[in-house]
Amino acid sequence: MLPYSAVFALLLAFTAVAHDHPLYPWEITRLVVSGAPYRSEAACYDPLATIAVEIRDPNRYAGVNSSGSDMTQCITKFPYCGPPYNTRFNCTAIPYGNWTFSVSPDEGPDKAYWNVGQNFTLSLRLAIWERGIWFDGQARFSTWESLRGLCSAGGACSFSLREEMAPFLVHQREHM
Ligand SMILES: *[C@@H]1O[C@H](CO)[C@@H](O)[C@H](O)[C@H]1NC(C)=O
Ligand SMILES: *[C@@H]1O[C@H](CO)[C@@H](O)[C@H](O)[C@H]1NC(C)=O
Ligand SMILES: *[C@@H]1O[C@H](CO)[C@@H](O)[C@H](O)[C@H]1NC(C)=O
Ligand SMILES: *[C@@H]1O[C@H](CO)[C@@H](O)[C@H](O)[C@H]1NC(C)=O
């Protein structure tokens, strides 16, 4: 029989390996949404709006070659009509797992449309293959509060993360 303290030390060791404490929040270093507002029925389903997010992950994960400052970029295009809310898109590749993201609208606005400059929630997920774990985090962005931008007379709009809000921290939860 192992003494109680040895068992406790073993348990602690396993816990440390499983959870990689401390877990630092992800950092959104850049976020830009741009595009043109509704023009015509003909262009309604053309994916003319761009959503681009850059994330820095300050964590190192036991058992994989993570640097403690890995970056990924999450970019997709949305049409004005029938936007693919809650559809999971790929971010740029990392060697030890994958990042995916989705966008969902706030309650209230008509979910049939995507307006550049509307409030939205970004859902991020990081899977670590070797470990069979993943992390989920969500961040809500609202125009004027966390995003700033404008539309030109021609109708092209661009909103980006306010400088004083960057990096925007995203608290993630671990799943196994
Ligand atoms: C870990 O990553 C670094 C930087 O990308 C690379 O130089 C190194 O060869 C990698 N090591 C392993 C064991 O994959
Ligand atoms: C996302 O990545 C997966 C796995 O690499 C691939 O099968 C899938 O086609 C990709 N999705 C898109 C929309 O590129
Ligand atoms: C990302 O990795 C997870 C875990 O291995 C896997 O289930 C999922 O299909 C992968 N997604 C993509 C888009 O490659
Ligand atoms: C966007 O969010 C801000 C701050 O939470 C709120 O004041 C504003 O009414 C929202 N806009 C819309 C169109 O819901």
C-alpha cells in the first residue's frame, strides 16, 4: 500500500497533466467585419461580407508541440441573405489540432440577414488531437462598444475591434 501522501501526490500529478493549469484566456488580437449592405435581390446570396479574426493562444499544452504564443486566423464570407449562422468553419491549420469557429446573431435582429455592423457572438473551439480534449469559448461583439467602423458613401462598410479593447480576452472551458 502506498502511503496516503504518495497517493495524493500521484493524483495531483495526473490532474496537472490533464488540465494544463493555469489556463490563460485566448486573446483576439484582430477582428474585422467588412462588406456592403443590401444592394439588390440579384446579389442577395453573394458572399460579399468578410469576417476575419486573429487569435493568439498563450497556453502550452502538455504532450504537444505548442509554443505558448500560437496564432490562428479564422476567416469566412457571409452573404446578406441566408447567412450561415452557427455553421462551423475552419481556421488556419495548427500542427497538433484544429481551430473552428461559428457566428451567431444576437436575439432580436432578423436572423434571415447579415448586416455588417450588427452585434454578434463568435464561438471558438480548439481541439487537441493527441489528448482527445477540446476547449470552447465565446465572445460577444457589439458595434460601438467593442467594434468601431464606418460605411463609405458608396456603401462599403468596415468594423474592427477597438484598439483599446485589444487583446479581447476569451475565457474558454475544457471538455474531454
Ligand atoms: C516543435 O515546433 C518547433 C517550432 O515550430 C519546431 O522547430 C520543432 O521541430 C518542433 N518539434 C517537434 C518535436 O515537432
Ligand atoms: C475543414 O477541415 C476539414 C478537415 O481538414 C475538411 O474535411 C473540411 O472540408 C474543411 N471545411 C471547409 C469548409 O473547408
Ligand atoms: C478537428 O478535430 C476534431 C478532434 O479530432 C475532429 O473531431 C474534427 O472533425 C476536426 N474538425 C475539422 C474541421 O477538421
Ligand atoms: C448592440 O449592442 C449594444 C450594446 O450591448 C446595444 O446597446 C445595441 O442596442 C445593440 N444593437 C442592436 C441592433 O441590437
